[in-house]
Amino acid sequence: MASNTPPFSRAGARLSRIALVCVVALAAAPYAWSQTSQLHLVSTAWPPFTDRPGQPQFALDLVNEALKRIGITADTAIVEESSFTSSLLSGKYDGSAAAWKDAEREKVLVYSEPYLENRLILVGRRGSDVSAPKLSSLAGKRIVLVGGYSYGDAVASGGGSIFIRSRSEEDSLTKLLANEADYTLMDELVVQYIVNNYGEQARNRLSVGSIPLITRTLHLAVRRARPGADALINRFNAEIRRMVADHTYHRLLRVDWILADVDGDGKKELVSRTDQAGPTPPERSYDLFSSPQVEVTTSPTTTDKRFYFGGSIYESWASVPEHYKLSNSDAPDPARSTATLFRFSW
């Protein structure tokens, strides 16, 4: 049936409807923008990875830096371990900057690629046997742990060990050296920090294991229901890879050498915190992600390692150009001072 409405009136009505849609879209745009530029996250206290402002929080620092680079700001509420999962899944928060994966959480959350790893290794007094491959091998031994940390099922199940609680990483070391415990479990990143900053004391007073007794990967996790969650995670993953190559990881983790797969080919490269790395290859490096445990008959040597300098990969230390082997004569970076992180007493 033909309409009695004049053509110009019908066209005007259509333009009015289009204009209304545009006005609504423009009105909604700031709201949509604010929803994708600000994240309200939740975590538990797990120093040195997560904690309240002013305390060591390596994981939060890495995530916040990566998000800032892609135009997103984030704040993290620290809650008790007993309320973390319910807070994470209830919709009160947008996700977590340092989440472990499990099947229940993956139904609700989109996970990033792992950007860091919790690796707890055994530390004892000098001369102690630190070769235990798992906690169950330490039945009857006194092991000091930081009270309030979430160590997972391996510790919760006991395994016959006697667990002693401490107030902090520093307190754990004090109890160990005072013979109040046989061992302590410390994250490898903390141990690396001790070795780098208290080398002589560590050599003379500690034995450090090489096998992680507890390993968990850390991820940024965002609620699936949040608009643009998948795109946000993809952008975050790409930025994290860039941060390894441009030395941001070194600065935020306070380490001199990192072992990581920079180019994504499945092979790891050693990356220095500076392009003036000195005349010799590193004796120690921080491996961002441990390799699957396999039986090793010979220890890998530096000649087996690849190196990343100035955007290029070199298959051996011998092939690294000489201008990267100059000594870095810069004064110690105040940002890397031990006073800002831990105060270990020996």
C-alpha cells in the first residue's frame, strides 16, 4: 500500500532517527572508552610479586607498565587469600594482574600468556643438602614459610614436613640462619636478588637448590563479559614481549640478565639489561620460564646459549660484536638499591 506521507517528510523522519542513533552513540562513547581504559583488579599479598603500594610487587609493576603502554590504567585491591576467588569471580572486579590458572576460573576469565613464573626453591644453611626434588622428600624437616602466603596444595597437604611461619622473606632468612629451621622456601627471583646484592654472604652462609619444588605461571586475567576483553589481552601479550627486548623487565625485576624467548621461535636468548654487558658472559641469569624437567647428563655451557643485543640474535658469545662487550662504567642505579626492596640481616 502506498504511503500518504510526503517523500520529504519520510526522508526527514529517517534522518531524525539516524541523528538520534548518532547522539546515543556519542553519548555512550565516553562510557565505553572509560570501560576499556581503566581496570579494577584484585589480588592477594604475595611479596615480592604482589603487595600493597610501597612494598615489593614485581608482578603488579610489570602488568601496570604493559597496560600503561597500551593506554590502560589499573589499580589492584589486596584481599585475604580466603576471599580472593570469590572476589575474582563475583563480578566486583575486572580481573587480576597475577592469577593462576584453573578450570573454574577459565570459565569466567580470559587469560594472557604467562608473563612470569613463581618458582619456589629450597634454601638451607651452607653445607645443607638442597637436592630434594619435591616437598614429600623433606618429611620431618623444619621448613620456614612466610605466613599468609598462598603456597598451594603442595604445602597444604603437608607431606610430613614441619612448617614454621615467619613474618617476611627477611624473617625467614633470619630464622634459617639462627637454626630455628632446616630450610626455607624462597622464590627464585628473591634468591637471585640475594645473590646479586649479597654475593659474599650468600656464598659463605647459604646453600641454594636448583630444582623448583613449586612452580606456577602468572597471568593477567580479565572477565570474559567485559567488552573488548580478548583484544585487550592480545595487546597485552604483544607489549610484554617488547618489554623483554627493551630492558624494561630487567629494570622492574632488578636483574642483570634474563633468559627468555625474545623472537618467539621456541629457543631462549640471554638478554642483558644494558648493551654494554662487559667482556665476559654471565655466570647467572634469571630464566623467566623454567623448561620442562628432563634428565640432564651434562650442564649446559655458555657456548650453548644465544644472545640478544641491539635487535639481533647471536648464536654464541664469540659471535657477539665487541662493542657490546664494553664494560658499563655507569654508577649503580639508585632504583636498584636493596633498601627499596629487602633488608636482609646476616
